[in-house]
Amino acid sequence: MGEKNYAGERFYWSSPDGLTTLAGLGNELVLQTDYPSKERFRHIENGWKRFKKYVYGNHQGSNGTGPLLFGGFSFDPEKGQSETWSSFSSGSFFMPSMMLTKNKYEYSLTINKVVYPHESPRQCAVHFHKMERSVHRDGQHGAGKGQKQSECFLLEVASAEWLDAVKAATVSIKNKEIDKVVLAREVQLSFKEEIDLYSTLDSLQKEQDSCYIFAFENGSKCFIGATPERLVKKEGGTVLSTCLAGSIRRGLTPSEDLDLQNELLNDEKNLIEHEIVVRMIRNSLKDLCERVYSPEKPVIFKTKNIQHLYTPVRGYMKKESSLLHLIEKFHPTPALGGSPQQAAVEMIRDIEPMNRGWYAGPIGWIDSHDNGEFAVAIRSGLVDGKEAHLFAGCGIVEESDPAAEYQETQIKLKPMLSALGGNYHEQQ
């Protein structure tokens, strides 16, 4: 939808419960930052606060309606820029010109207009009527496309260096220099034909229905993925975060799947990795919330290709806190960075043989009442024409085996490889 008039200025978001879907077109307002580290969160929040002073009306519609920002942040702005991510800022959000929201069985259309001093009420009315008509005229544009199974070459980026990084990390952990670090790796895909984003999103929606499905278009590039990991959701004063760390593959039969599930629930390495994440999330929420609740033991969360240890953490937010303040506090969680946080990020910066860009960063939306939801952008890829860069990582602790961790990343690459389609040939 909207490809003709809004190519490069579109986003898509769907929650795993299927209750909320957002599709936005056009950049009516853009807030960007290249500030390093924590300053970027405050820069975006301050910009949004200044703008909200001039929002006309007191919108109190359904979840995900009215004026809102959609966007995200890079994983580590101090890593330095790479050619792959050159067009992505350390933080970038936009308020769409037009947005369709689906909440359960209810649909809402939001049309935003930034009004300048020289514009008359009549000019604004013409704008709204024109935008509304375009929905009926172009609503089916792009529908019905199908991903062709074209030939594709797959190149693993610095896999030997990644295995060496895992070995180096385990040595540091054994020497008590760090508790845990998450290391990610990259594969590059080259297709003979243009990648069909419609088909890719459709495949992710059908195959990964327990995940957040997202797409953020920035010019010719689109950051797209299906992540099972919520970072934080805020509705009024209620806050929900989820801890997803420790994983194992799905079984080929129900019996094997159950055996693997029980193995994960009793695996010391994965339980330690998970507890580190739960402890950090709870402590972060305690600083910003009145009360914090979480179960004592994790349960299993299953996606199509993998199953995880899962613990929800809930709290009731203090009045002086905000959603972006929470994101600043959380990012990166031990599930995506490691522990202690700063030491882990510095190690990733030094030994990980790639630039994560927006991979593993926070992505999501925030409305004018400080409600919203953010996920962690894993199981994702950056698509640019006929090429795609895919990313996957895993938590490294003292007992980690490089070969086993490599196989775990192979499993985590499957959702995006499947959604993109193609007959894959490894390129040496």
C-alpha cells in the first residue's frame, strides 16, 4: 500500500497477540538524533514533548491511534558507522502522514497534518480530504504479489573471526572479567531479482504469528523482522517487560519437542543466562515503578523454529518516569548485550566482527499520551533491492561451546531465510 507516493517512507507493526496492527505512510514529522549512548533517548523524548504542546485536540482513541511516533534506535552508536547502515541514525522516529490501525476487529484511520503559520483552515481541509480519497484509490496497490523462488547466493561474514570471538569471550568469563556477553554474526544474501517486501511480510505474518512483525523503510532500505522479544509495553501506568533468554530448537515430533522443552527447563547454562536477564529487568523496573511482580521460575515460549525460557515482569510506573526513560534504562538487556551491561557492550564493540546497526536495538511506537510498545529487533534483516543482510546472536557464558553457539545462530536465521524465499547457494 502507498508504494507509488510513499516509497521509502512506510512502516508496519503487528503485535504477537494479533490485537494491534499499525501501517503508516509518509513522514509528516521526523525526529532524528546522532547523539551517542544515553543522550539520544532524551533528545527524542524532548523533541516529542515540545511537539505535543501544539497537538490540536485531546485524542483518547483506541490503542495505537491518533498522532504517534514509530521508529527505533541503533544497538551501539559508539561502534562507528558502516556502509551497510549509513542511512540510519542512532535514533530515528517519524509521525506518519496517514496511518491505518487495527485493534481486534476495529479499524481506525489517522491522518496527521503539521500546520504552518501561512496555511489557512481551507488548505488543511483540502489536505485531509485528499489523503482520505487516496486510501480508497490506492488501498489495494501492491496486494497479491508473490515471492518468486529465485536463485540466491549466501555469504557468511567473518564466521571464523566470530568463532574466535566466542572463544575469547569464554576466557574472559572464566577469568571473572565479565559474567555474560551476547555475540552476533551476519550473513549476506544476493538475489537475482528484487526482493518482494510484501511477500516477505506476508510470510513472516503467517509463519511467525507468535512474534512482533515489523518493517521500517528508510529510503531504498528496509529494516524488517519477526522478533519474539518484547522490551516494554506501557498502557497508562501499567508496565510489562518480558525476559527471553536461553533457547533450544523445536522437535520434529511432539514427543521430541516436549523432551527438548524439559531439557531447556533443566539446563544449568541456560537457566543462569536467563536469571541474569530477569534480575536486571526487575532491578531496572524497581527504580522506575511503585511495585514490581514476576514469577519465581521461567516457562517455555515457543516460536516456529525455536523455544525459549520466558519470564514476564510487571510494574506500576511512577508519575515522573516515561516510556523512553524505561527504554533508556533497559537497553541493552543482558539478553542482547550481556552483564555487567557496560563491560559487555565494550567487549562487543571490540571483538564482534560486524556492525549491528539497528539489529538488537529497540524498535516500536509511542503515542501522545506516553503509551506504546517496543520490541528488541532480533530475527531481523536489512533489505536493499536485491540484497539482504541478516543477523543472529546468542548468549555466551562460561560453559559455552563455539560450535554449539554457531548452530544456535543457524536456527535463529531460519525465520528470515524462509520469509525471503529463494534457492540458497553458499558463496565461498
